[in-house]
Amino acid sequence: MKTSSVLLLAGALVLAATSALVARALMRPPPPEIVVKEVQVEPPASRQILVAAHDLTPGEFIDGSALKWQDVPVNDVRAGDMDANRANERELYGATLRRPLMAGQSFRPDVLVRPGEPGFLAAVLQPGMRAISVPTSAVASNAGLVAAGDRVDVILSLERNGVVSASEPDLPPPLAAETILRDVRVLALGDMAASIVPAEAQGENAGAGTGQARSPRQYFETITLEVDPRQAEKLAVAKELGTLHVALRRVGDDVAEDAGETHVTRLADTTGIFLRTAPSGGAGQPARVNLYLGRQVQPVVFGAGAQ
């Protein structure tokens, strides 16, 4: 076969193959479009719990500014956390804390203490202060008008009744009174301490179910005061000497105005009824002093006419 014929045949085969490939490519359907779908990742389930809005310390009373609701993942909610299903924030108003709580930490039942519950007075005491109870009465406590949270002065009144001599029946009784403490906070009357909670921190159910509801004419046998250790010692001795009275102070009174005053008021400072003048002869009247020997009282007379 001639060379020209071979070349022609080869060219025809190449052309036919090329045409077939082109035709096949034109007849093939286009590849499908790839659609990328974004998968929506659902956020983890969360629950609202009550947390501290700012740092809190024992003795601070909880009100609306002290707490807030915060979303927390369900897996992070611990047993005892107060969530919206189990707690009403107003139920916490008026409570205080047993230990410090940092901002963002959750409120838990073991952290809270309410009026009437054990440990409440210990939680509301100021640092370095003590709570001491002393006997009182309707008269000594201003007929029940003094309430927990008030500030008072404590007055000690003395009355020592000695043996009155038949020859000196008119000697005045030895009476005296002195303010021994000033500007002291009342923590409780009897077992009633609910009124120490500020009005803005009291919930709608303040006093409900805790025995804190007060009747208008309720009187108490003891009053609990917040004092420093030295003042507690003074009260412990004073309550054995005479009657302790509390004098209600005005809100905002400045104790510095009378802090330095120490004055004992005696019978002669109160009334002149018992004052006696010397007789016309110029001699003074005898004076009697009661001498205490253990539990015995022996009157001793000094001055004119003394035997």
C-alpha cells in the first residue's frame, strides 16, 4: 500500500476518534450541583437560677438589689440551686447569709437564714460585737414600743432598802440612776427579731409562718442588745444590781454629743421632798449609812445625836 494511502487512513481514524470523543462529551449530562447545607447547632438547654448580683456578706439583708436571675446550662445546675420552678425571689427578702457569697454564686438553702431560725442573730451581729439578753418589763421597755432594730440607751436604777431605824423613820431611801450604755442596737425582744429587717428587705410574707407576727400590746421578759465584750460585762454586773431601763433614741441621733457625759442622778437631784433643814440650834441632822455585812444590813448613824 502506498504511503499516502496509509497516512490518509490514519488521519481518518484519528478524526473519527476525535469526533466520537467530542460527541460523547457533548451528549454527557452536566454534573449535579453540590449544595452545602449549614447544620443548625441547637444551644444546650439552660435554666434560670437565682444568683448574687454583687458580693454579699453575713449580716446584709437580701432585697431586690442583692439578687438576679441568670441562665445556666442544665448540666451545671446543682441540687439545691433555686430555679424559677422552685423559688420566688420575694421569698428570700429579709433573709441574711451564714457565709459570704460572691457575685454570680447561686443562692442555696444552706446559705440562707431567716428571722426566727437558729443562727439568725449570730449572722446579723456586726464584727467584734456580742449579743446579750437582760431582763426587762413592760415599763422598762417603754410599754413594748421598743422594737428590734431600734437604738437605745441603757439606764441602771438602784434601790437598796435598808433597815429603817425607829428613831430615824424619815431618812430618804437610797435611790440612784445612771446611763451606763449609749446608742446600743436592739437585736430582739423575747424571741422576736423580725423587725430588725429593714422595710425595703421585707417580703410580702414577712413574718408568715415563723412566729414573728407581733400583737400591738405584746410585752417581753427579756431584751437582747448588741454590745462589745466590755459592755457585755458591764450589763452582766448591772442586771444584778438593780433594774435596767431602755430609753429609745431618735433616729439619726449623734452619740458623740453625749458620749463623754457620766452623771449619776440621785434622789436629791430629782425632788426636794426628802430634803431636811438643820434645826434652829444650828446642829446638823444625823446621817445614817447602811453597812452591808454579807446578807445582813446594819444601819450606822453619824453626826449629832449618834449613839
